[in-house]
Amino acid sequence: MSKLVAIVGRPNVGKSTLFNRLTGTRQAIVSDVAGTTRDRQYGKCEWVGREFSLVDTGGWVVNSDDIFEEEIRKQVSLATEEADLILFLVDVKNGVTDLDMAVASILRRVKLPVLLCTNKTDDNADRYGAPEFYSLGLGDPICVSAATGSGTGELLDLIVENLGEEKKMDEEEARIPRFSVVGRPNVGKSSIINAFIGEDRHIVTDIAGTTRDSILTRYQKFGFDFHLVDTAGIRRKNKVTEDLEFYSVMRSIRAIENSDVCILMIDATRGIEGQDMNIFQIIQRNNKSLVVVVNKWDLVEDKSQAAIDTFRNAIYDRMAPFTDFPIIFASAVTKQRIFKVLETAQEVFNNRKRHVSTAKLNEEMLPLIEAYPPPSIKGKYIKIKYCSQPTDTQIPTFVFYANLPQYVKEPYKRFLENKIRERWDFCGTPINIFIRQK
């Protein structure tokens, strides 16, 4: 199970720059203006064989001195409730500020590992300012420069050390599928789980933040046996505040990482929105299988096939190039097609575990590759002689052995994936394609 690390600190200390540095991306926008990060950034880090998730918690900056400190307090409190480790970032050039002291007073009371990072130590002279931060009472300050990368290796070593060993599920738990119902606030996630289990076990109210925890339910009916995870809890849009929105997103990240199939809920009355795409991208990044449920279909006036096709095509267009996943139009209130959701989720999980024998794979794919070989590069012809599907992988993975694997580009890999999907049912699940030396 993946660990979650949250970067906290007052505005403009370099949280987004450090996020980009540790994840090896340029995902978070960086500028000198305090409060640039308005959306929560989520990424993956890998160091010495360990993988963990990283969240940049910026974005609560409000242009009002009266509530500025209160927003920072909310940010830190929410991060400490959900994360496994806190990176507290401070600015060595500005020294200790009142907001730093306010954040530190919260972090001293939490039961989580906290690493104090003094950022912007771009040269040795800046390191002389680090001892001032001992006054925060959070241990030795770690000198880093998010801009240049100085000290980030030592920081990653400490992160991995403080996260401890990953917990492993026992064999029975690992065998039972885990389906997570995820989506943006007020889309009906708890309602549909109540409809699944046939009782109002999950509280559904108009109060934002009703469901505070990811609730795990064992479902053993109609021949099914799996875990259902509800990550809902925010009910009314006009009552949603940014801190509760962030809390919900962190819960969704947890649920996605620990699930096999994600049931992504979309509000039929609102269409597909930016938050839906953010969650979809997290599902993709974690290589999880996907079922899309368009909920509240009973509230839509035009239920014609043309309207369904238009809605379905709009979803596929937004989520391209991955379009091989089922879309179900349902209603948690009227229980329209909710059993179809469970059936489809189980089918997608079975597709995730599908294995094609080596003989059958070569029989189908080699003639196709011979008819449509990879394009030659620099006058060199690429020959694929053999392919197989390893069994010890989380998602279906296919390995093609070629004489010049370095010349096989992404378009041809997508071609191979599409042909595999045409011949075998891998609907809803991602596929890995690797080209190896023969």
C-alpha cells in the first residue's frame, strides 16, 4: 500500500518547486506570486526501489490578512489527518516568521514524522541561516534547494527511512477484489453504495463532509464477493469549502491507490468537469481499471439514444487516448442499472486478471506484425520474432522481443495494444507494452 507525503508551509516558500523536483515533472506551476498553486497537485516519487505519493498542499491563500493564518491552519490540519509523513518547508532567506511558528505549533502535536526542510539554501552562505529554525522545535533542519536540487537526495533518503516498511495484505485480503467509488463532491457516491448494499449504512445528508473516512464494506450477495470503498462525504456544492474539497481529494487518492477497479461517478446534470478529469488522471497514473457511471440519469429530460451517444462520445473525447472502458447510465435514487454497475465492475476485474497463452498470443500477433511491421529507421529494419504475457504483473503486460527495440516508437506500441484489445477482452483495464532485446 502506497504511502502519502504532504508538503506544507506558508505561501511562496517553494512547495511547488520542490514538488516538481521530487516527482521529476513540471506539473505544478511555479511563480514568485504567493498563492499561485490553486489546485492540489498529486504525483508519484520513486527512490531506492520505494514508491510513495506526494501532495503539494498549496492553494489556500486568500487576499485578506484577517483569515490568512486561519487558512494555513486548516491546510496543515487536513494534511496531518491524512498523510503518513509531513514535509514542513520554510524559507531560509526570510528566516522564521509568525506563520512558520503557527504551523510548527500544530505539527509539534501530531503523531506523524515531520521533516523540517529549509529551502532556498542555494549556496553554502545560505546554510548559516538554518540554525535559526531550531526554535521551531521540530528537530534538525534539512538544507535543500528545490531550484537547484541540492540536498534533495539526502531528503529522499530521510523520507524513505521515516516512512518505514510497507504493510502487506494477507493472502485472503489480496485475493478479494477492491472496488472504489470515486468522484467529485455531491455526485452520489454514498447513495449508490447504499443502493448496492440495500440499506442506508452510509449517511447521506446535505451537510458538507458527512463521510469523513474511507468506509470499507464487504459485499457478498448474488454470487459477488468484493470490498466496496466509499470516499464520499461532501453533499451540497454551495457549502463546499476548499479545505474540505482537499480532504475529499486526499481520501480519493488513498482509495484509488489501494483498489483494483475504480468506479468513477459523473453527474449527468453537470456533464464531465475538470475535477472529473483530475481524478481520471490519478486513476490512469496508478494503472487502475475503470468503470464510468453517469449518475442521476433520472433527472435528465432527454434520454434518447442520440443523447446517450452524445454524452458517451463527450466522455471518450475528454479521456482520450484511453477509451476502452465501459460507461453506464444509472441512477442511485431510482436504482436504475445499479446491478449492471456491479456486474461490469466484476467483468473489468476479470479482464484485469486475464492471461493469454504464449502459443495463442504468437499465433494471432506474429502474422499481424509481419503484415504491418514497425517502420524502418535509418535504413534498419526492425524484426519482432516472439511475444509473451508475464504472469506476475498487476495489470496485463505484453513483452515483444525485437532485434532493435530502441527503434520501436510509441505509435507502434499503441498499434500493438489496439490489436490486442481487438482480439481479447481487456475492456476497462490498462495494458503495458514493452519491447525487449531478442
